Amino acid sequence: MSKVSKVGPPAFSAFSAARNTNFNPSPGDALPFQIVDTNVGDGFDAGLGRFTATVSGIYQFTYNIMTTVKGDPSNPTVQLMKNEEVINSVYRDEGGRDICSNTAVLELALGDRVWLRCTTGVQIYSNGNRYTTFSGFCIRIN
């Protein structure tokens, strides 16, 4: 008698992505990515720039954004979003290029989405050195 094994949800989820070209978003746009180095559990959609939790748990997300000012520099430039809720932001207020970083630890339910939203005053800069990155991983499964 042979055993039948069931395929269930992934036991772990992690992703790491980068941009290698500039991006000129409109306010409210999600930040897409061109390079995905890791996508364990297939939760990250690079074209949409969105991670969807494939398992409920505690996650850590980190993002690094190289920006240049193109509008009002007093506004936050990129926001980390959990579904439609702002979790945190990166900010810049001087001319030239600047790298901004932030991190969050979030409890996610199955299907929750985490993404980076661009606001006014931002141009995302990147090239082959991958200055603009986004990563996340599950710390603990609920």
C-alpha cells in the first residue's frame, strides 16, 4: 500500500527584490521591481511590487530606496503599506540623491498584502548596483 502525501501551504515565506532602472511614479503607485533574487513560497509579485502572505505569521520587512526630489520635498516619498494602511515611511528633504531605509515587524493573516506606495515629490533611482531593494521573511508561523 502506498502512502499519499498532501500538499499544503508553504511552511516558510521569504523574498528579496531589487530595481535596476529609474522609476517615475504617479502619486499612489506601487513600486514595482525587476529583479527577484529570492521568492520562497511564491508570495512576491515583482510586477505589482506586492507581497501576499501565503501563511499567517509574524514577518519582518526592510526596504532601501534611493530617491531624487522632483516635486515638494517636504512630503514622505515612499510608504510601507499593509493592505491599505500606512505602516511607516521614508523621507527626504534635500536636493540630490539620498538613500532612505526603514524596517517593520508585522503580524499578517493569510492573504494580507505588503507593498511600497510612492507619494508626491519622488523619483526612484537605481541602476545595476541595485540601490532600491525590498525584502521580507516570516519570523514565526501562527
